[in-house]
Amino acid sequence: MKIATISDATQVLADRYLPTFQFSEKHGIAGIKAPVDVILAAIKNYDDRSDRVVNFLQATREVPSRIAAALGSKNALAERARFGLADFFQLEETGNEIALGLIGRFWKFDYGLVQIEDAGEFLNFAAPGYGKLVMVWSVVPAAGGQHQLLTETRVFCPDRQSRFLFSLYWIAIRLASGWIRTRVLAQLKSDAENAAA
């Protein structure tokens, strides 16, 4: 049996929602002893705010904005919980993939998020100065009836200024972002296997 690569597994929904992009990050975990539907359910039920380490890293990222809000500066983080997976919009789910979307000025202290009402709005959004992000989770078969869980995040910035600003942000967060993704994958494997048992 061929073992899928991350690009093989995620290109269906990733290419549907963000075929053109300048930034990409891929991660995966193998050896999951659970069926596809249980793994997908674990992804949908996962609350990244329950992880103390992720909470600490995200809270650290948001300190400047929350201090500014406490001092009276108006921003989107003033009266909301920290940024997390709950802020993503589910674009589509298939039998083995889930695609999540996000539009915003991610480099801003309060992320500059745009509310998305449906997948069509995400596809048609073309305002300059904003980044479009797609995160795809894919479950693919592996040897011995096990599965791999793979994830790819793509970001498209439509103009020079947004590309420059996101590039600086990407450099600043890349290591922590990758480490968080690896941690989340390990937790999802554990959650899926516990549910299957």
C-alpha cells in the first residue's frame, strides 16, 4: 500500500479553497489506531484552549493587545477569549478531510479578522491588505489498518504590503506554530484512539 505524503492527501480541499499561496506549513502523525470517522470527530471536538501550553503561548502572543485594551485602546481582543481554532470557519468536510478558513490581518495585534458567513464568501474575498488562510486536516490509510493524520496550512497575501507584513509575522511565529501543530496532532491521536477503544 502506498503511504500518502502530506501534499497528496491535502491537495483536494487545499487546492479547492487556496490553490495559489505564498506560505505553507505541513505536519503529520502516523500510526493512529482509529477509524476515519472517529479521527474526524476528534478534530471537530478538539478545544485548543484546554491545552495549558498552547494557552500560554497564545496568551503571550496577545499580551501587547490586551495591555493596550486595558489602557483604553480599542481593539478586537478587548472583550473576547484568546484566539484559537474556534475562530476558524469550517469551509467543507468530506469523507476524510476537513478544511478550515480564516481571513484577516494576522500580523496585527488583534489579528484583524474578517467574519466569514460561508465558503463562497471565503472564495470570493479579494480585498487588498488581508491574508487568506486555509488549514486542511486529512486522514489517509496506512499499513495494518491504521491511519495517518496530516495537516497543511496555506496563506495567500494579495498585494506586496500584505506579503511583506505577513512575512515578518511568519518569521516570528513559525517555530512556535510548528511546535504547537505537532503537539495538537499528538493530542488528536490520543483522543481518537481513546474514543475508538
